[in-house]
Amino acid sequence: MSTSMLRLVWVYPDLLSTYGDRGNLLILSHRAESRGILTESVMVRSDQALPRQADIYLIGGGEDGPQSLAAEKLIADGAVAEAADAGRVVFAVCAGYQILGTSFIASDRECAGLGLLDMRSDRGPSRAVGELAGPVNPALGLPTLTGFENHGGRTHLGPETAALANVSHGIGNDGSTEGAFRGKVVGTYLHGPALARNPALADLLLAWAVGRAPEELPPLDDRWAQQLRQERIAALV
Amino acid sequence: MTNLSARAKFATAMLRTAATLSRVSGRGDGSVIGGRVGLTIEPRLLSMLAAGRQVALISGTNGKTTTTRFTAAALEAAGPVATNSFGANMPTGHTTALAKARDAVNCVLEVDEHYLPRLLNEATPQVIALLNLSRDQLDRAMEVSGLAAKWRTALSAAPDVPLIANADDPWVTWAAGASSRVTWVAGGQRWQEDSWVCPQCGKHLDRYGEFWRCTACGLSRPSPHWAVEGDSAVTPDGRRIPLDLRLPGQVNRANAVTALAVASAFGVPPEAAAPRLSEVKSVAGRYAVVRRDGRRVRLLLSKNPAGWLEAFDMLEPRCPVVLALNAREVDGFDTSWIYDVDFSPVQGRQVLAIGDRRMDLAVRLEVNGVRFEVVEDIAAAIQAVPPGDLEVIANYTAFQDIRAEFDRVN
Ligand SMILES: [Zn+2]
């Protein structure tokens, strides 16, 4: 942890703030504060410079125009790439997830991404809309991934990047895997928001940020979140 | 009124028969099925029925059913009005509304946002009211910028049609901006999460109180001709018209002012129109008050983040509130949008979560630091609160479920 206060950065809410992804910020903050870890949430607009010393950077979903603009600004700003190289946590969703790769398609144009994950995104044959679920990569030690996807893109992972999960229901990256991670950089197509549906993933990000093992974080009363997860997963069968 | 062709007359008769049959067999009010029958027999029926009449269209993400109801009430000062008062806001419903009231010269049609361009062509409106645009059912609907662009294109092609538009909504302002005849209303915009950036150029929008402006291209809030001040409407020439509404909230005062502006465009002065707005006590169950077991239950319908924020503004202080959330097809399957709403306004009162997706609400409220209870349904919620007032905020199908519990109260 860089300071006594956990600094959470919500990247470009003016461009990437659709689908309730702000919820990921709220959940991280709530789960940290519930354990006595003070947090500071900073919203940084696209005409402002991003801080270089934050602990967790969150990037949300958005439409094609704002997505390509956000990617250009993120590349020019350099803070997220620098922070990722320094081992800070980056968590991105949907359009933000695609930006983490080497390239993506927006408004029929190929755009450069940040290249933090070895992957590229293109257009799929149809829009992927609906519930998604699947087992998480065993390396992360997390329970089933669940969420709601709504994207037209498909993402192809290169050898340097691992999938976040396999898909047992839904489309995700390409019908077989969903999301990706490398080091402490994680991306997913999932809304719900993702961390509301997957509190263990939220805790993993927090544990990374504070430099502890996830099992060292005091457990929280997750009655409601667990019931929500069970209900959503049961609704798939 | 123009004479209808023999085919159109037959189509109209069949429409009315189909609507009646559907209604008596208990399948809703028959607007949709009737319109479908009529338009199948005569595809131009909507245009034919609209010809020679004064048509107002009312569209926007939120408030269109209420504003349509207000406008119809206001125009009744000048005689019978044709209107789709059951919320059937697509061309089938419009056709039925026009067919059912053939003698009404004034027509007020609530229009689904996506159908506005089509209605602009087919209903040859004399005036169009544009209320607001915000995120709504994102897993299936067009996003805000796309919808605004669609409106702008359609409205630019008909620059002489008078518009009554909300100056407080940047997307509406931009969509209406190509028109040469806009009457601006200070319609309010509590929800600003969809207008961080300029609709015209994509740069940051600056806000100073209610004023907004793009520093890059200069697009800015037009000076409104009509406004709300306290409990009064202010007309373009500065007259204050008292509003004595039965419907709650700032947003309904803005809807009322829009209705007065439409009525004024049809020659009904606001002094004559305003008292009629006080007669509107509920709109298809919205704002209806029902009584059960010593509880007085008020029903509020809100379908999206902007609507929930407006509903919070209507709550009686300290009164217990039921929040009801479903995610069936018409609601949109994705409930993520509840994280776009700050629930802290419901803090400090008893909060009960119901609906198919009450677990989503539970997690949301917990993160928001709001104390809540999860109960099975509206009947259980009523038992869980003390006798007295109870507020209910529900999204679309959750609202219909609750209305069914109260014999489809209107
Ligand atoms: Zn601009």
C-alpha cells in the first residue's frame, strides 16, 4: 500500500460510466472500509491528469466514440500503464477491458489499446447479451464467475495473458473463455456490476492492493451477496 | 376532418371491433391488437386518421405518460381529445387512439422515443414536446447518444414543426437545435450522469447551477420561455399561473408546465388549462393511493436511474418505503443500473425490498449503507410496516404486479 489510505481511481467517468460500473468502485470502497481500511475515491475526468501513485485503477464500459477517445487519452497520459508496470491493481470492464489489450475496434476502426494485456478485440457475429457464468482460472482460487454481459466485441487472448474464467454459460471473450489477467491487471466483460456479483474477486483486488493474501482479510457478512450469487447461478439451469 | 376512403373506414371499424373483443375477453384495453388489425387492412391508417386534425406528440425517456395525461386534461377545455391514455405508445396504440375518438379535433399522443421519427412523418404533428433523454434498459435499447442523433436527424428534416423542448437537458437541446421553431421549457434535469460531455462535440460540459455550456463549441442552455417557480408556472410573457397539482414532485411541476406550453400552442390559455391539471390524481396507477389494513399505500413507477432519483424527491419525509425491482423483458434484463442511483435519500426510514430481483437491491442497499429488510411481496411489506402511510417505488413489471394486487387500480 502506497499510503495509509487506499486510493481508488475511477478513470474517466465522463467517457466510461455506463451500465452501473461505478458500482465496482463503491463495492471496493465498502469492503475495504468494512475492514477498517480507509479509502479515498478519486474520479478523474478525461481532461485531467491521472494520478500515478494510486492503488487501484478502475475503468468502466462505454460506447464506441468515448471508448476510442478514452484509449487515446490513456495512452497519452501514461499513468495507468506506468502504475500497472509498478504492480498496482487495474480492473477494467467491457469497453475498458478491451482498452487494456493491444487493439480493439470502435466505430468500424481499429484503435490502439494500452497493451497491458496480450490480447486484441474485434467484432463478433452478433451482440452477446445475457447472463454469463463459468469456473474461474484455478490460479486465482475464486468461486464461479457470474455477471451480465452486453457487448458486440470478441476478444482473442495471446500467450502472455491468461483467461479469467472458462465460460459454461454465455459468450465472454469468444464463447469458451471470459476476461483476462496478467499480474494485477484484470479485465472482464461483465456488468452486474462484476464485483457485486463476485465479492471474492473484489477481495482479491483489495488483497493485492494492500499486499496481503486474500485469506488474511477479515471475513465479511456476505449473506446477501451469496444469496444473489446462488439465485443468479440457479436461474441459468 | 377529412373523409376516409372505404378501405380506411373498414379498417377503422375492424380496429374498433378487435379492440372491443380483446377488452371484453379481459386481455387489456385492446389498443395494441386493434391498431394491429387496422394497420394490416390499411397500412396508411395512422396518417389518414391524423389528417386534418391538430396532433401533439409527447416523447422522452421519463414523464411522457404523465405529461400526455396533463396535456389531454388541459386541452379538454377546448373540447374532446383523442389520446392514448393507456400508455400504448407505439403506432398501433396511436392508430387506436385516433380511431376511437374520430370527432376529437385535438389529439395528444404519447410516443415511445424510438418511434418519434415515424410519428413525425405519419401523424403530421402541429407540435412536439421533447422531455428528456437518459439511460433506460441498456441491454436492449439504443444508447442515449444514438437516440438523440436519431431525433436530431428526423427533426432537422422537418424544421418548421414547432417544438417544445427541455432546455435543461443537453441531449434534448441538441436534438431540437436544428429546428427553427423551438419553445424552450425549464424542464429540470436531476439526473446528469448522461450529460458529462457535449452532445455536439464530445468535450466537457461546464455547469453552473442550472446553466450548462460547452467551452469548446459553445452549445449552451437556451433561455427558457416557460419555467417553474415554486408552485407556479411562469409563461413566456412573465405571467405566474398557480399550479395546484395532486401529483407529487418537482418533475411533475415541470411536466405540467410542458403541458401548459402544448395547450397554449393549441390556443388554450394557461389560465384555462391549469385548473384542469389539478383534476389529474393518478395516471394508469401511477401516484394512485390504495388502502389496506390501515395502511395508505402510494404507488410510484420508476423505470430507470433518472426516474428513481425523481421518485426519491417525491417521498414523504420519514415514511416507510417499499422498493420493488424486476428484470423481465420490458424492464431490461440487466439490473446493473441500480448502482447508478444513489440510494442515500431513502436513509433514515424503514426500507423494504421486494420483486424478482430483491437480492440485487439488498446488495445495492448494503453497499450504500442503507438499512433494509427483504420481504416476499407487497402484501408482506404492508404487514411489516406500522399502520399509516407507505410509499412504493417500483420499476415497470414490478409496478404492474403490485397494481394487480390492488385490482389494477388506476
Ligand atoms: Zn461542444
